[in-house]
Amino acid sequence: MLAKAEERKPQKGGGKKRRHPGEDGDGRERKRRGGEKGEKGQGDGGRKRLDALSVGYFRRVGERLTEGFEDNEEREMFVENVLTEVKGKATLVAMDQTGSITLQRLLPLSSPDQVGEVLAELAGELGSELKAVSCDRCGGHVVESAVRQMSRWMESSQKEPSATTEEEEEEETCGALEAQVLSFSQVVRDNCAEFLKHVHGSHVVRTLLHVLAGCLGPARTDARPGAKERNVATQLTDFEIPTSFWYELKSLTEALMDNVNLSVTDAAASAVFQAMLTVCHRKRPKLCKQLVKRIMEYLTSRGAAPGVSPLLVFLKDQSSSRLIETIIQLAHKSLLRDLYKNHLKGQLVDLALHPIANFPIQRLTAASAKYKLFLTLFDELIQGVEAVLAAGHMGVIVQLAESCAESEEKQEELIQCLLRAFHCAEPGSRHVSCLPLFMSLLTYEVYYRSDTAEGSTQTEVPLSSICYHGSRLVQALAKFKERSLLLSSLRTLSPADLLTLACDPSGSHVLQALITTSSDKGRGKILKRLEGQFVQMACSRLGSRVLEAVWNSASVSHRQSIAQELVSSESQLRADQFARHVWGKFALSHFIHRRAHWQEIQTGESKKRKLFSDILE
């Protein structure tokens, strides 16, 4: 997934990924030591510290966990010993940087009952202490890790022998961890506003919502550092939940809705509401529909200038716009129609030009693709394509193309509009230049360094400046019913340009999309242009992937000509780290020594592929 040029800056405490306490190394530690005396930050001012001896112990525990265990018995004994050391000072351990990291690693190895005991100690006698731990930059991670262990609830209840009486069975099913999670949810309900606005506490509430709904994503500490989060759908895993969670989720959402005003003014709170809607949409669709309706009623009831919808203000705000994006993604047809008709009609181009509001417009364009509403949106947005391009909000244009491909509507109109926007519509001889222009997002005059827009002044320019959004645009256009313009433009590229395209991080996706979606005849013409480049493609990290994709969609005769060229450089291919995989996957040793057998296998694969494509069609 490539870097996005127009990526919005992560919002504070919301879309921004909180750093794991251990990520900053010595710099973070020095900062902590320096700030101990006068520090009054959220949940970190003037608290007791874990003594140096204990810190050393938990560091050694962490090292032992890294080594692993020979069997379950050894692991269980180790976990039990460490938890014995934690007992009586769980809060201090959880709120210490080293102790926090160690506990987060230890809790998944503990039994749910052991996790429940840790959570009970963190909560204190009345449960009130859990708020301070949850809102601590280290303790919050421990509480999250503990709550997440509820996903193993069904595993533990299946392993344990069934109780002798119904009463005991009920008691066993309602284990210590379940009781503590419910108790924690009560603490959150009682202190909703504080949790929602807290940079660390809000993360814990999001995890709690996921657990109560019965679906979890990967732990935040497992995520790849520096990974872009936007537009990447988090993979959620469903798990069984006790009946009590079903009712508790409803109670928690009610408490959150009492603070709906925070969702539009506070970044951390907005992120919690987004999580609430996402998990409810997945597991409690009726509840989600009610929540969406109530949030929209709140948003549209706020005061604004006469005749101006308050949504236009919220769409331009960093926090509330993200919440509206989530609502649009989860909305049903009637809500989308109402949103456009009563609030956004006539405003789409202005919003698409706004640095923040253009993102909700992208979501609306995507969500409307399967409804007739898309035709209305398209007719309004198409008027501002050149202005949107000039503003650099390419996500809007790419989404417009993707929605045209999905709906199979307005495709020709968009192509003609893009040709005009990139100044290659007139004269007709410029049409064949469209592919390099779309991929580089440069107009004809800029790309070909021409001072005049009249006549064709095209000179031979090596392919360059392929950008991420240009690649995405062409990939969307490659899904259109009529692709002849793109394919004609591709066939005018020199073999050297095609090699550049195949080995470029963004361009390789374009070449793969155009070749694999072509007919056998069209694919043959492109492969003819690529002759002499297959060896270099095979020796490239990206080019080898394109070559494999081409191979998988190629006919037997095309495979034969590719193989013929590759085997002439056997020693080079076998020695290259990427090409040697190509050599094995294409069975090129068979091609050299057992040609008839190779031919037989390829023919069989070709027939099988054709059979499956016929069934799918």
C-alpha cells in the first residue's frame, strides 16, 4: 500500500495511533525522569514509582517470555509465579513502563480467571481505581490487554469440566473476568465524559466496545510502526460473548449517546463514536441504525446561518468530519438520499475542494455507487473536475472513476472529461498520449514540455513521474467496459517505457491491470511489445510479480514465447533472488528437458482456467 500524497494528518487522540509505551526507548525514558517532579499531565502527575529492583525483575521476566517455553506446564508455572509477584502492587506495575510492557505480554498467557484477578486488583475495592489506571499512558495498555482476553471466554468454558448442578454451572460460566469487564463498563458509564475526552482512556473505551460486541481487531501494539491507517479496513475477528455483554453494550451505548455533543468537538470522543458505530453495524445492525439516526438528528439540529445546513460546518471540521464519514459508510439508501437532498445538494464541488470535507465526499461517492443517487452526484461533481485536480484532491477523482466502474454508469462521460482536463482531447491525435498523462497527473503541455496547446507537438519523452493517485486512476479506468483508449495508448509506449512501467511501484499495478483484463488478442499485442524485456522483468522485485500475473492470464502460445526468451538466460535467472522463483513457478527446467510434458501441463491449466471463468461468468 503506497504512500498517499493527500493523506490527511492524523487527528489528535482519534485516528492517530497512540504510541506503545516502550517504543521511544531511551529518549522517552529520559523525558519521563526529567518530568517526574513537576509533571501534571493526564493521569501521570506525582504518582508513586515502581522501585528499581522490581523494574529489573520485570525486565528479566520480559526476556524470559521472549525465550519461550518447552511445554504448557512450564509456562503455566512461570505465569503463576510472576502473577504472585504482581499481587499487591498490580497498579504500580501496570503504570510503570517496563511493568506495563511485561504485563501486556503475560496476560495472553494467563487463564481468564487469572486475568480477572489482575483486573480486580487494578479496580480496587470499589472499582473506582480502574479509571486512573485506564487513563494512564502505560496502565491503559494493560487494561486493554486484560479486557481483550475476554475473547478466550468460550475456550476456557469448554475446557473446564461441567459443574454438577445448574447453579454451579451458571456461577462458573459467569467467571471472574466477565464480572470484572462488566464492572469496568459500569465505571465507564459513570464517568463517560472523562473517558471520552481522555487521550488514553478513550482508547480503552474503544477496546471495551469491541469486546462487548464480540469482535476484535489486532492489538494496537501488533500494528506495524508507521503504517498508514486511513482507507485500510481493520480486519475484525468475531468471538462468542456471554449474554450479559449483549445487554451491557446497549447500556454503554446509551451512556455514550448522552454525551453525543463531545463527538463533534473532541477528537478522542469522535474516535470512540466511530468505533461504537462500526462494531454495532457488524454485530447489532438494528442498534446501529438507531444510533446513526440519533447522531444525525443531533448534528442537523445545531444552529447555523439561515438557509445553511449545520452539516456543512461539521464536514469541514477534523473531528466531526471523520464521524460523518463513518455514518456515510454505514448508511442505508434513504439516509444517503436525505443527506444529499436536504444538506449537500449544490455544495459537492465546494466541499470536494475543501482540504477536510473532500474526504466525506469521497465516502459519499463510494456509498452511492450501487444506487441511482450516484447519477445525480456524478452530474454535479463532473462540473468541478478540473478545479478538484488543480486543488490536488485526487482521491475525489479516483473515487469517481471507481464508482463509475462499479455502477457501470457515466463511464464515457468521465473519460471525455479527463481527456479535456489533461488537454489531450483535441486534436484526436493526442488521445494516444492519455496513459502517461493520467499516470503522472500532468497536462499534455507540461508532460511534453510544449508551449502551445494547438496542434500536436508531441516528442519522444521517456516515461516518468508515475504517481500513486495516477496509478489508482488508471486502475479504476481499466475496469471500464470500453478500454480501447488506454490499450491504444499503452501500445504506443516503447519497450523501455513498458519495462519502466513494470518495475515501478505504482506503474506495475497499472501494467498488470491492463494486461490481465485484455482479450487474448489484445494481450498478445502488448506481450509482443514486451519481447526482449522479460529477463529484466523477472530479475526485478516488482517486475517479477507483473510477469507472474501475466503468465497466469496468458494463453499457452503466449506462455511458450515468454518461456523461450527466459530459458536463454538460465544462469542469470537461477542466480537472481527474484527470478529464481519465476524459474520454478514457470517450470522452465521442464520446458528445456521435457517440452511435451510441459506443454501438456500448460494446456491442462489453460482449460481449467477457462472452465472456471465460464462458470463465474
